[in-house]
Amino acid sequence: MKNSLPDRVALVTGGGSGIGRAAAVAFARAGARVVVSDVDPEKGAETVRMMPASSTFIQADVSVTSQVKDLIRQAVELHGKLDCAFNNAGIEGAIARLHEYPDTAWDRIIQVNLKGTWLCMKYELRQMLKLGKGAIVNTSSTAGHVGSRGRMSAYIASKHGVLGLTRTAAVEYGAKGIRVNALCPGAVRTPMTERLLGADPERAERMAQFIPMARFGTPDEVAEAAVWLCSDAASYVNGLALPIDGGYLAH
Ligand SMILES: NC(=O)c1ccc[n+]([C@@H]2O[C@H](COP(=O)([O-])OP(=O)(O)OC[C@H]3O[C@@H](n4cnc5c(N)ncnc54)[C@H](O)[C@@H]3O)[C@@H](O)[C@H]2O)c1
């Protein structure tokens, strides 16, 4: 959506790969000045090289309070404000049945996916409250709506939690001019999905059979929805958990 975010400043976390990288590029295409953040400096810098000169990379681990605080402070020092935030950084974690799930893996996934989203929202909201407006989009998942047999209980719990945070913030801050929504991607072709599928192309084909559109989504298809939710075209959309899943949740 070209020029749908004129004069806006946007932050994208997890911007070094997959959906976050596509979103950073899409926010810039829409006219925003974009701060790309990621825990991995090389991948973040690579994303910024694909973008206009107004784009910046700031390294931060979203699970660490001091780093998130610094990230938002630096973004605002750089651009004077924060209009939009796409809280997208996430990890898939270990694959194990619930009764065998390792405690350390559980803690890490909750720290990154759930606490990380909350920390980003906490410091973004402080800036947006000063501005009297703003739009936040969090990345949940179809795994935020339903359980699965995929041995990913911690991931699923974290993504359900992201929807709880999103809805709570939408209710708490709607009257302050700040909209908070979530994206719920289904199976999207990214490095995360490649890791989960392993080197088995037939597994991807089998999975695609369970998707009404019979294919995986692309990072760009998710990115465009993030841009739309941050734009004025979605000015009355608040508290939405939007599936981008080829119809997966419809059956
Ligand atoms: N790919 C899918 O099919 C799919 C489906 C539903 C939801 N999601 C969600 O979309 C988001 C992006 O996933 P993706 O598929 O693009 O994954 P990805 O692994 O390709 O990219 C994730 C990015 O997040 C970064 N990251 C990881 N931990 C971080 C941390 N602690 N702090 C900051 N950055 C960190 C990684 O370095 C990486 O660049 C995740 O929240 C994921 O759970 C993905």
C-alpha cells in the first residue's frame, strides 16, 4: 500500500528475517521512516540495506527490559516520535510433548514471545500516550486461536497470551487514540518454517493439504496486513485478531 503511512515513524521487531523483514520493507514502501530491530545485528543490517536511507537498525533482545527501553528511547531520539509498532519478534522453541517439555525452553519462549511483546508495548505506549495517537500490531498466530498436535505447547500458550495482551490494550487505550491489533498468520514460508519442516519437502506438501487455499502464505502477504492495520484505512479497527491463513481457521 504505497503512501498509506506518510510522515509516520514505524518500529518493526524481528526485522532481520521472514515476516519482519518483509514488513520493514513494506512499511518503508508505504512512506514510513522505519526503525528495524532484531537481536541479530547481521540480519538486521541486511534488511536495512534493502531499504531507503531513512531506515535504521537498532539491536535489541525484546526479552530484556533495559534493551527494549533503550530501543524505544533511541527510536524516538532519532525521529522525534513513534507512530506505529509491529511487535513481531518471536521464536518457535523446542518441539516436545507437553509432559516432556523442558523447563528452560518453556521459560525462554514465554520470555521472548509473551514478555517481549508486553515489554515492547509497555514502552511504545508511553510514547504514543505523549503523542495522543498510535497503532500497534502484535504478531500472534493461528496458534493463538487453537491448539495443535505439533508438540508446541509453549509456543501456543505464548501466542494465546499475545492475543490476551492485544485485546486488553485495545480496551485500555482505545479512548486515548491508540489502536492495538494482532495478526494471526498460518503457515508462512520463512526461515522459521524451514527450521520446523526440516529438509522434508513432502511434509510441506502434506501440510498444505490442510489449508483451504492449498498453499503456504508469503511474508509479503502478512506484511501488507500489518501496514494496513497501522494506516488510517483501518482507523476504526481495534482489538482485532486477524487470521492470515488461507482459510485454515475457517474449518
Ligand atoms: N512463519 C510462520 O509460519 C509463522 C506463523 C505464525 C506466526 N509466526 C510468527 O511471526 C513472527 C515472525 O516469524 P518468522 O517466521 O518471520 O520467523 P524468523 O525466524 O524468520 O524471524 C524471526 C526474527 O526474530 C528475531 N528474534 C528472535 N528472538 C528475538 C529476540 N529475543 N529479540 C529480538 N529479535 C528476536 C530473529 O533473529 C529473527 O530475525 C514470529 O513471532 C512467529 O512466531 C510465524
